[in-house]
Amino acid sequence: MTIAASIWGLYWVPIHYLEGFGISGISAVALINAIPAIVLLGLTSLQWRDVRGTFGRAAFVGFVAGLGFALYSLGIVYGSVVRTTLLFYLTPIWSTIIGILWLSEQTTWRRWLAIATGLLGLSLLVSGGTNTQIGIGDIFAFVSGIVWAVAATLIRANPSLPLPSMAGTQFAATAITTCAVGYILGAQTPTYAAFASALPIATVVTLVFFLPSVIAIFWAQKRLFPGRAGLLMMSEALVAVVSAALWFPEERLQALQWMGAIMIVSTFFIETMGTPQKKVALKQA
């Protein structure tokens, strides 16, 4: 999961790169997510006789996950990569609370230490910035973390649901939601020429990198409590923040922020060195 999440830490790169082809950030997000949605839902249709009994639940879980990821994507488009990533990664807090209340998760002191360390690291990462105003991108990012925590809990509570159905619906929901919000906010519609020129690179990036990583994350989410999964996914925050700092001069890290990045990495070791938790009965969604 940590490696797969790290790949998603570079999710913002093709979004900004595709803008160079003359399409808006909203259109780039929609394109990147529509391609794997078509592939996975096409696969689901070929297996329809086997999955039709579970497709409704899988689609609902995928929709919630897609909504969360659409909000995260909108945060990247309308806000700062660093701020969006940090606000999204309040997720371990929401995931742990939901896991305790919904899945009866047994939380150890190591988990709370990892959460505290991660949050302190995040606060150090965001320190030193000059822009303290809350924008629409920040709102999208904050809400996305809560929605994703709910989605992670639903995935954990429904481990038998087929991955292609859930992941395909997530990609589709992300594409549709971002298009709808973009339309409301007046995002520019790309020309056919711009769309055609961006399609090849978007196809390669999504099918080679992002689709396999989403499948890996969903697979791991089925087997991990949402709070722990959220902590292990903090590698995405580190990759996103560091890569954005290298790309955008205005998001370059200072010494204190690098210390925060190291603290985020340490949460993985704090959590994984803990004693395995007892298995508990899961409530079906």
C-alpha cells in the first residue's frame, strides 16, 4: 500500500502537464479517470453474470471513494498541491474514529503516537507559508479526507466485493463529479484538437501507473483497518509535497518542513512495528 500510495503522490504531475496541451485542470482530471473507468467497467460487463449480485454494493462503495477522490482532485486544481495533500491527510484521524465506532477497531498507543507524529509532521510541513487564507481548494481538500475515510471503512467492511467493480466505479465517479463541479464553476471545455493531443499520454500514464496502484490500494484496504491504512498512505503526502516543492518555487520546502517530512515517514515505522491487532467481527455496510 505504501508504494501504491507513493505513486499517487505524483497524481498532480500529469494534471498540470496535460494543461500544456490546452485543456483545463478539470478536463485533465476527467480524462485521467475516465480511461481506467472504461477499462474496468468494461471488464465488469464481461463478468456480469458473476458480479451482478454484488454490483450494487460495489458501485455504492466505489461512488463514495470516487467522490472523495474527486474532491481531492478539485483541491489540486483550485488550490495548492501541498495544502491540498496535507488537508486530505487528516484522514487517519477520521479513519481511526470511524474504525473505532463502526468496526470496533482496537486502537493501541502506537496508533495514537503515529497519528500525533504524523499530524505534527504535517503541521511542520505547512509551516513557513505566507498564504493563510482559506480558499475553495482548501475546502474541497478538507472534505475529501472525511469522505475518503468513510470510503475506506466501507471497503474494509465489505471485503468480498469485486475490485474491478469498485475501482471502476470510483474512477467513473471521479470523472463525472469533477466535470459537474467544473461546469458549475465555469471550467473551460477543451477543443477536439487539444483532447486528441492529450489522449495518448493520459492513456499511458493512467493504465501503466494509476490503475494498478488503485487496485493495490483497494486490495490492501480490504485487509487493513482504515486508520492504519490512512497512516500507511501518508507516503503519498511526502511524495506530493517534495515533488511539488521541486516543481513550483512557491512551494519549496524549508528546513523545518523537511523535518516534518521525515516525521511523516516515521509514522510508517511506528505503526508497523506494533503488535498485530486481534481480529474482530466486521459489520456489513
